[in-house]
Amino acid sequence: MLKHFLRLEWKSFFRSASFRGNLVIKIFMVFGALYFMAVFLGLGIGAFYMIENQGWGDPLVVVNRYMIYYLVGDLYIRYMLQKMPITNIKPLLYLPINKSKIVGYSLGKTVVSFFNWGHAFFFVPFSVVLLVEGYSPIGVIGWHLGMMALFFCNNFINVLVNNKDNVFYMLLGLFSVLGICQYYELFNITTYTSPFFDALYAQPWMALFTWGLLIALATSAFTYFKRHMYLDAGLAGKKSLAKTEDYAWLNRFGNLGTFLKNDIKLIRRNKRSKTAVIMSFFFIFYGLFFFTGAVEAYDGPVWKIFAGIFISGGFLFSFGQFVPSWDSSYYPLMMSQNIRYREYLTSKWYLILLATVASTILASFYLYFGWDAYLAVIVGAIYNIGVNSYLVLWGGAYIKTPIDLTSNKKAFGDKQAFNSKTLLLTLPKLILPLGVYALGHYIISPTAGYIFVGMAGVIGFGFRNKVFAMIESIYKREKYKTLAAYKQKA
Amino acid sequence: MITVQNLTKKYGDAIVLNIESLEIPKGQSFGLVGNNGAGKTTFFSLMLDLIQPTTGHIVNNGVQIDSSEAWKPFTSAFIDETFLIGYLTPEEYFYFIGEIRGRNKADVDQLLEGFEDFFHDEILGQKKYLRDLSKGNQKKVGIVASLIGDPEVIILDEPFANLDPTTQIKLKGIIKELASSKEVTVLVSSHDLIHVTEVCERIVVLNKGELVRDIQTSKETLKELEVFFGG
């Protein structure tokens, strides 16, 4: 039986649409994976000595202190990205296969996922270093096994709470607040949690508890799925209660309003687009790396503009980049309805404009780092509106990847989004403003640098109609190819 | 009036559609029948400029389809679920199409009132997004949406498939009524010979991309078609 399952798995992997890419990208992906493995490995080995050299105390204790955040972060990433095992069950249901076998196999599949063994790249070298540094072998083994069990627990917790958004966001909110409290030394949750992790080392038999928990979670996941293996129960997609919404205040924009209304609904009602918007919110804080001086490599004056572009342009990069793929599932409708490309593009442009302005206002806390920092954000926003907004719409004409709105798969990058044309277009998006700033900064003064970048944005803004006409003609030229590409579901 | 001239569509070496000439006068109810792969959907996709012809062209009311977009205001269609926006409720979808076609909410509501019977209480006010409706109900939404905004040319690909018998009969009534108007040209494709002979004045049979029969519907038509497809 297992043989059949594995053969299906093999075929689904090698025949998947995403695998049939070109060789260069595959090689890039392999290098990317190797890179991350190396980083984790380096972290595993290096963490111990880093903590020791910094004089933060016993490395194991330090790691244990922050372990709770690591675990919660892991759960968060799983929730967003790990695919649920139920997706491929349907065609197996009516075949003469034992239900227990199907469930067992599906859950087993989640166990061997990268989300579990990926952590080994940190924990194995870290444990080895602990042993080398003379920690008690029994204690280290107990700690290691305990941690392992906890991460596998996360695996099954994720399986059980999948699609329970409220629970999940509450948990996320709770831990964000706890994290902030800890930072400002109001309340420290780690004083309550770290003794437990410490105990795993001090009393290695405690690891049995974590394994007990793991077994309990695994069995409950097993029974839960077995009991719910019906099309209208566990296998049913989540159906949300729909509400007809009007947004009448957008009517004053005429046809443009019609599209804006639709785009707002698109963003609010689909998992994938929601993720994009949440991501763009996190972009706002990206500048902290630059202005706090946390990363030395970013200390050059030119990098301020880089930060400014990212802070105000989160939405532009995470959402704008995929126009028109957001509408891929009903692109034939858009192409045969009484719609002019210009209106369609303009509405997307306004959406980007609104989001950029909103991000800039939200980013006003950078004033804390001085006017200079916030000025970089404002100038970045002007450049984003005046130049980058066109560039993403232009690049979009060449990205022909259909987007499955209802799933979060590939939300964090899709290889097809990186073709040579879009790659070329990122140059003016990010490098050009740096160059323009550097020109002003080094030849005249920092203020001139800001003025130069701002001017580039304003000039771009002035050419709006011209640029739109050009983009429109590119979209028209690519129309048939785009339609054909969207037809092939990923 | 729709005119087709030397229209071919090739994928590689395979010719999937080859129509030398075809004229559909204004107001006609036009039926397209043929087996799977006969080229029905290809022809409709060409009519909507969703694919490019290899040679030739279609002219719809004086507008050449692959070179101008001016056919869009008076043409509407429902081909498949890619014409539906999954994350909208049926009401929102109707209003959206209405706004695009220059009809306000009241106009759309008035039109929808006439289809209450057709919807059978399963479409409006259901608190469901289109993606969560059954295939049959999705189809009903798509068909009715294609009638919004008084289009002069209506293209429906396989409108009877996936519908229950009651709805099929109601749909026949709707298409007949449209066909009775001298202003509206209706193009319908179907695998169901009985339905299509009942609602269409003229039936064209496609076979492997070629136009093989062009019949003005009469009492004998059904028999003729059955002989064609049966033999």
C-alpha cells in the first residue's frame, strides 16, 4: 500500500506545474536551499560561542530563555505556509483502502516535512557543541530529545488548529504583546517558561513528558481526522458567511470606483491577498534595521533611501508586483467585458497610491530617529508613486503566473515571478534611486540628494498619461499570452 | 450582423477551426452543435477576442474584433466559471457587471426581479460567495449576468449543461424570449440536440473545425441531426 502512496507522491512532485521550470531557476533554488542550510548550521555552531563571547551568560540558559518565542514563531510560520495533509485525500476516499491507513499516511507526510527536520540544522550542531564544551551528556540528550518532541508537537498543533483563524490571531497578538512587554521590561514571560526548558537539561527524564504530549497530540490528530474524513466535515473547505457590501462612498469615482470596490473586496476576502497586505505592513518596520544602526553594512548614507523606498513601498512590492495576476481566475471576463485597460490599470495605480500614502503616514514614528530619517521615507514615497508604481505595473505585464487566491501557497515568492524581464525592472526600482541620491549627496549635499530623488518622482508623476499609454499597449500586446497562461492552473 | 471571413485557428500543425465564410444576421438565434473538440468554444473565444485567429477575422456589427474593442459595449457572454468573480456574492457580481455596462443598482434590481423564478430562491440573499455556490447555481448567475445592460449580441457556451430539468426548461423560455426580439442576436452552443433545435432558428454543425451543416430549423431538423451524429 505504502508503495502506491509513495509512487503517487513521486509523480505529483515531478509532474507539478511548478517543477517544470527552466534549469537555471532550479539550480538557483538548490543554491538557495543550501544557503539557508548553511546559515542554520552556522547559527547552530556559532550561537554558543557568540553568546559566550558577548557575556550574556550560560548559552544554554540564554537559548532556553528565548525558546518560547522560537516555538511560537515556528508555529506561526507553519500556520502560514505548511500545507495541510488533507488536500490529496479526496481521490483515495472511495477506493478500497483502510481509512486508518489514509489518515496515518497523510499525517506521516506532515512529520517528514521540512518544517520539522529543518530545525535539526540548528539543534544538532548546537547540541554537539554543548557536548564538546563539557555539558553533561545525559542532560544534553534529554534537552535535545525534549526540544525535538516540542517541535513535532507544533506540527500536530498546526494540523489541529488549521483554519481556526481567531484562535491563531489571538495567540499571535498575545505573544506580540508579551514580546513588547519583555522589551520594555514590564513583564517577562520567559521567567515562567525558561525553568521548564532548563529542567529538560537538569532532569533529563522530563523529556518523557514532552514525548507523552507529542503522543497525545498525534493520537488526537489521528482520531480527529479519522472521524472527520467526510466530504462535508474535515475535508470540506472552509466556507465563510458572505455579506454583501456596498462601499457606496466610492461611487463618486465613477468607473474607477467600481474597480476600487472590487479590489478592496479582493483584498479583504481572499487569504492570499490578505497575506500580501499583512506583509506590506511589516515592511514599514524594515527601516529599523537602518536607522537604529543595527546592521553595520547599512550605515552608509545611501542606504537611507533604500530604507525609505521599502518602508513606504511594502504594498507596492507585495501586491502591486502581481497585478494583473490577482485577477487571473476571471481574466477572460475582464477581457471580454466592457472594460478599458486604462481604467483597469488606473484603479490599480490608485490603490498603490493610497497604500503608499497610508504607509508613509504610519511610518511617521521614524521621526523619533530625526527629521532626516522621516525625510528619507517621504522622498522614498514620492519616488515610489512617481516611478516605481509604473514599473511594477509594467513588470506585471510579463508575470503570467496565475494566483490561487484561496491558498497561501507561494505567497512568499514564486519562481515564475523572477524572469529576466522582471529582474531587469527591479534595477530602476531599487538601484536607480540610490544612484540619484548618491549623485546629489556626494556632489552637492545630503539635502540635494533628497531633492534629486524627489524630483525624479515628481517628473515621473508628470508623465503619467504618456507612461500609462505605453503600459496599456504592452498589456494589449501580451493579452493573448496572458490569457493562455492563466488558463493553466498552477 | 456578424460576418466571418476565412477564419482559421491552428495550434502547431493541428487546425482546430476553419470557417471559410459565415453570416449571422442581426436578431437571429443561432445554434452551434458538434462533438467534443469540434471547435465550438474556440469559435466563441475568437468572437470575444480571447484568442487570436491564425488567419481571417470576425466582424461584429461593423467592428473587426481582433483590431478594435468597440464590440465590447454591445456584446456579452458566459463561457465558463472564469467569467465569475469567486469572492463576490451574486448580488455584488450583478451590480459590478451592471456598473461596467452603465446600469445602476435599480436597473439591475429590476432585471433580477424578472428572474426570481429562474433563481429558485437559491441565488439571492444566500450569504454565500460565488465560489461556494454549486456548479449549476454558478451557471445561473453567469447566464443572467450576461443579460445585464441590454446587449445586442449574447454568447452562451453550453448553457444547458449542469442545469436541472426545471431550470433547463425555464432557460429555454428565456432564450426563446430573447430570440423573439429582432434586436438581439443569441449564439448558443450545446450538446443537447433537442434543446438547441427548440430554441434556435438556425443550426450550424461543426465537425473537427469544419462547418459541415447549416440548417434553418424545421420539424425535420432534429431527425436530420440525429442521423448526422448517429451515423
